[in-house]
Amino acid sequence: EIKGSLDDYQGQATFNNRSKGWEGIQGKAMFRGTLDSLNITNLEAAWLDGSVKGPLKIAWREGVTVQGKLQAQKLNPVVLSPEWKGELNLKLDGKFMSHPAGAAEAAFKVELLESRFSGKALRGELEGSWKEDLLNIARLRLSGQGFDLHAKGTLQERLSLEGKVSDLSGLIPGGGGDIGATGWLCFRDNLLSGMMTAEGKGLFIEGFKAGDIRAELSLKEYGREAAPLVHLEAKAGSVKAGSLDIPSLVFKVSGRPASHRAQFAVRLKEGTIQGELAGAYQDDGWKGALEKMAVRDGRGPWNLQAPAPITFSSRRVQVSTLDLRSGGGERVVAGADMNLNPLSGSFQAEWQNVDLARANPWTGRGHLSGRASGSASIAAK
């Protein structure tokens, strides 16, 4: 319904898109306009199982300008993705300008009111602008139970990030401890690069505890047609996994998904374990080899005699011919081929001239002696 002249008209309109996805929207709008602009004085719409309302103004005398202040309530993100359960409430204040002889630009401010996402309470705000193909974030804050995230900067140059988790149980039920992280991101020429440093203290999650953890991650040249170059170095101290105490643990990996190398070092009360792996992610799993491994305790070292091929995926684990020998003439050879769901497969091991006293620090009783040889084979169907 429209009344008036082309240079001064007013009216109201209804709209209805019955699509089941995010495109589905129904509502009405009151408007007033001229030959150069359209002023939607009141927009009321049902979208994502919630509501959107507020004024909008569109002008087109020199280029196109769209400006509005909208408020959305009780939006259901499940409509966008089945895993995104929650309820979102927000305010949006924005302006978009497209100039006849120049690039488009925009300014926006979003306030995330008390909301829930994946069962967690959320609040936040985002303020920024787009100009000369640069996205500038003046302020980004996202907070919830036990965590707080901040960001600021220009994405194509350097977007600084800072986050803190003061209560891990707010994100992971049954967990505990605190984590702090700082870093940056840069997205330029369709390639993503960045770096992140995280530190945690007093962490525990379902039988795993760590007194302290520090990790550094760098990412270079990740794009739609470019595999990322990744470097990760993680260190943990005072680790307890079940009944196993690990005073220190170090893990490093460098390379691209299709070709990378990793090193690990584990210090136990009974000795140390060090090793190197090389491999690649392919066919929904990892395939490579344990190239080096040295195990040292109070009775002498063990060393891997040849690279041991390893294949690992969510369905299957294969370890071929893990051959360890000591300087004292001891030898252990093992291999496994296991299907994980349902659990089935086989395990074989053979040992020769093994000094039984090596087990005493692990048992805590200290009475084994002598040497043993033998073999074992287990099959599960």
C-alpha cells in the first residue's frame, strides 16, 4: 500500500519467504520516501525463529548508502547449523556506502546482549570499519563464564588477540585451571598468517593434570589453494596421566600437512624417552614413521634399530616392526594392527635377554632380577 507522489510517498509493505533455511523471513515495514531515498521507519520481521526490528534508511543520489539500527531477539542459530544450539540477542548499528567513483566503505557496531551458544552464556561487542579494502577492528570483546577474549587492529596488517580462561570448567565440564594467550593474525593477498602463545597453570581434565603448560604456534601462508606452513612447540611440567607421573614433556612439529616432522622428549622419574617422527596427513588419517627413539633408564639405553612405519586414523592403528635393542644385548620387537570401532585386531611382541631389574623402579618393590626371553601374540575379534 503506497500513498502520495513520487517525490513524497509513504506506505506499508508485507513480505514472506517460506524457505526453511536462513533465507526464511516474514514481516512488515512502514516506509516514507522520495526520488532519492527510502526511509523505513519501522521494520518488524520474524527470522531464525526470533525477531528483528528497527529503522533503515536507503539513499541513492550519489552512490548507494544504507544505514540502520536494528535489534534482534531470540535468534536460533540451529537454523544455520545443527551444532549451533543457543539463543542470540543483539543490537546492530551500521552504515554502508558505495561511491560511484570509489571503493565501498562501511562502519558498524554490534552489541551481543545476554545470549547463549552451545549451552554457554555469552556477551560481547564488535566495532569496526571497512575502507580501502582494509578491515579495521577498533574493538572486539567476547566474554562468558570463565573466559574473556579481546581483539584490535587491521586484519590485512596485524590484528592483535588476547584471551584468558580463568575457569576451564566453564568451557569443559569437569575441567579446571586457567589459561592465558596472546597473538596476532594477518590476512593479506588471500593468505592467512599468525602467531599465538599460550600459558596454562593448574590444568586438569578427566584424569589428566598439568602443573604448567606453554605452547607457541605459528602459521604462514594458509589460503584456499595453499597448504599452511605450521610450527608448534609445546612444553608441559608436573604432568600426571592416570597413575603415570611425567615431570616434563616437550613436543615440536614443523612443516605442512602433506609433509612434516615432529620431535618429542619425555622425562620420567625412571628415565627419559626421546624420538623423532616424519609423515603426512592423508585419507582422513596420518601416515609416517617413527624414525628415531632412545629410551634411557638407570641400567642403560635402548635405541630404535630402524624406522617403524605407523598409520593412524579414527578407525585404525598400525605399527610395523618396532625394534629396540640395548647395549647389553637385550632386544624387544613389537607390532600391532588394531581396528578401533569395533575394537579388533592383533598385537605381537618378542623379547630376548631382557634384564628384569629394569622393572623395579616401575613396580616400586625392587625385587626382580635375572633375564627373560619370550614372545606373546594377542588377537581380538
